[in-house]
Amino acid sequence: MNLTDLSNNLSKPEQDSACNHLLNSVIPNISLSTQDDNLLKLRRSDTFRLVVFCYPMTGRPDRSLSKSWDSIPGARGCTSQNCSFRDNYDNLIKANAIPVGVSTQSVSDIKEMTLRLHIPYDVVSDQELVFASSIKLPIFSLEGKSFLKRVTLIIEKSIIKKFFYPILTPSTHIDEVLEWLNKN
């Protein structure tokens, strides 16, 4: 199975205004577990910006995806999105930004993905939906599990300055992010 193949016939997410409330809101004072099971605080007053990109789930080569995964608008493309952030890590740093991935997957699943794909940034687990619930991020459910819809937040001194939602092309979304960072 090619986890980066995004066939043109997949359902696209629609604009549902589920993130309009996020602009200029403050990130809650919470920490989430990274791939190394360390806590990462998301509310920060650093001089760099955080690019927090939320995504549903990266597939694993040793597990099959649900048969209905591809029919969910915006579900497919998480591996290619992570790879695009990885491949543009230096460009993000040059734009005074640090990427952080967020998924509802377990720390062990995130660890497997970051090792396999050589991800240089932190990816955190919001398996209990603490972050998603606190800022009311859009989610969807499948087979009794909750997943984040794909949204990217640009956070400066704990305030959301920009959000991208819906994200139609996960593999090239990084271009939109870099363009905004370089202009702002």
C-alpha cells in the first residue's frame, strides 16, 4: 500500500466554518506527550512562532487502514503532509517557526512514524482530546475512535495568529504555510 498516494478521486473536505472562532484566541496552558513520551508545553512566550498542524492519523505499513478511511473527506494524506513538513523543516526555521504535529494516535504509534519517516520535529499525542476540546477543534469519528480534522495553527506568543482550514492538498499545504510565514 502506498501511503503517500493521494488519488484525485478522494473526497475533499468542505469549508464548514468550524475553525472561525480560533483567530486571536489564546492557547490553553496544557502539555501533551511527544513521540519520546516527554511533555511539550504548547502555551509559550518564545520569540519563535509555533506551526501546530493537526492531522487525523498516519498509516502504518504493518496495519491496514479501515476500508472506509478513503471515503472520509480530508482523512487521507497525513504521511505526505508530515513528509512535506520534514522536507521543509529548514525553511520553517528560517521563517522563525517551529513545526509541531498533533494527532490522536498513541505515543507509540507516533514514535513509529517519526522514526520511520525521520521526522526532526516533535509530534504530540492528543489521544484524550485535551487540546482539541479546549480550543474546540473539529473532529470526526470512525469505528469508535475520534480523529482530528486537518487544521494548521500559527501561534505567536500563545495567540493563534492564523489558521488554515480546510486543507485541501496535504502534501503541498506547506507552501501556503511558508508563504504566510514569510509575509508576516
